[in-house]
Amino acid sequence: MAIPQMHIPGKPIALLEEFKNFALKGNVIDLAVGVIIGAAFGKIVDSLVKHLIMPTIGVMLPGEQGYLGWKFVINGKDIPYGLFLGEVVNFLIVALALYLFIVKFLGFVMKAKKAEAAAAPAPTRDQELLSEIRDLLRKQ
């Protein structure tokens, strides 16, 4: 016994149209660009931590392999806490950068925009006269 196929006319096209409207909105594209830039920034910070910061810390502290060699051995199993510390430093740098950008930079920009909007100059005498003329013309 065959299962009858349901055909809903116009629905797939409407769904495709809705998806197109959603996917091509400016906000979605901005979000995608932000995610890509964020991933690239994460890779740069990861490289900074793994290749500069943690090896520098490893040079200052005793050990043969630097932070890569920092590990506990319990019952013959290695627990590499040095790698974990590297990831913690990585996270802290990313969190600091996001804090500085979102809270400090964007907060400053938003305050400046609010101050600019609040400090709109009062209309000049010419502007007042033009507004009165416009209002009189509308009444006629």
C-alpha cells in the first residue's frame, strides 16, 4: 500500500522566500562577519599564548619542556595541568579583549551618541519663523 503524497501548493516557495529574507538581512550578515572575525581573533590569541606567553613563563620556571611538561602523574597516568593553564590564560586574554571592546569602547561610543542627541541645538530665529510660515500655509 503506497502512502499518498501531500502536495501543498505555494508552501515550498513561501518557505524559500522567508528563508531568503532572513538570510539576507543585514543583521545576519553582520553576525556572520563578526563570528568569522572572532574566530580569527581567537586563533591569534591562541598563538600568542602558546608561542609567546606560556613559553616565556616556562623559561622563568624550572622544567625541561616548559609548561607542556607540567603534569601530575597519578597511578602512572599523566594529568597535564600545564596545557590547562595555557587555555586559562588564553581565555583570560580573550575575555579582557571583549571587555575592553564591548564595555569600554562601545560604551564610550553609545554615551557620545546620547550626549550628541541630547545636546541638539535650539532652533534659530530663522528656523522658528520658517516653522511658523509652514504652519500657516498648512492651515490655508
